[in-house]
Amino acid sequence: MYKEIDDFFISKAVAIAYVSRDKNHFSRLLSEAFNDRGYKVYPINPNADEICDQKCYRSLSQVPSDVEAIYIITRKDLAIDLAREAANMGIKRIWIHVSCNSQEIKEISSKHGISIIAGECFFMWSEPVKGIHRFHRFIRSLFDSNVKMK
């Protein structure tokens, strides 16, 4: 999984599904964090034309073809459908915020030859790791020798 996380961060253009219109929602913090780290962000929300002063796309199929990765932050049932759609579009880096260790995810991954990160928090892995996320990463490193603290 750690190689997949490192590979995800190589991406330069990332779609985020779904970014909330609520400025206090976690998905907005996530979108801003990707922007702050220099990624080209394509927010997706089926009910918005603009979010965070950026054009918002109503579906994954509408995002530009330069998208290299997608971060999915929605309900598990929608996340699985979005992962399938992304894989069918040729997107090779998929990160699902919620834990989706289901047979469907395994089938999508196997069929398309891609790894899907599921149930991991972006803020725990994206440098610089700060605050409570750094503490969570430290705790994880106590139990998993593959987790490195920087």
C-alpha cells in the first residue's frame, strides 16, 4: 500500500469527488490541501458549477483528460461506482477515503491492473504531515515498520 501512496503523490492533476459546497466540510479542506501542494485540482460535485473559485465538474466524465488520479470522498456505494468509472477511463491512481475493502474493489483493481488505496487519510501521508495527523502517523509507525516518520 505504501508504494501506491507514493505513486499517487506523483500525480500532478487530481480529480476530487465529491467536493462539498459547504466551506467547512472535510472535502473542502482536502481540495485546498491539494491546491496548496501544487496539484492541478478538478473538483467534482453534481450540484455545483464552481467551488473554491474553481470550475467544478458535475461528473467524472466531464473532467479534462489530463487527470492522472482521483481522490474519492463519498459514501461507500458511490465510491465503488466512481472507482469503476475512473478505472474504465484509464485513471490508474485511485484513492478512496472510506474503507472499501470489498470484493467489488478487488475486481476493479484486478480487471484494470491498478491498485486502489482505500481507508487511508490524505493528511496522514501528504508531506508535511502536521498536527493530529502526525500523531496518528507516529502511532501507526509503532505497529508497522513500513511507516516512516520524517
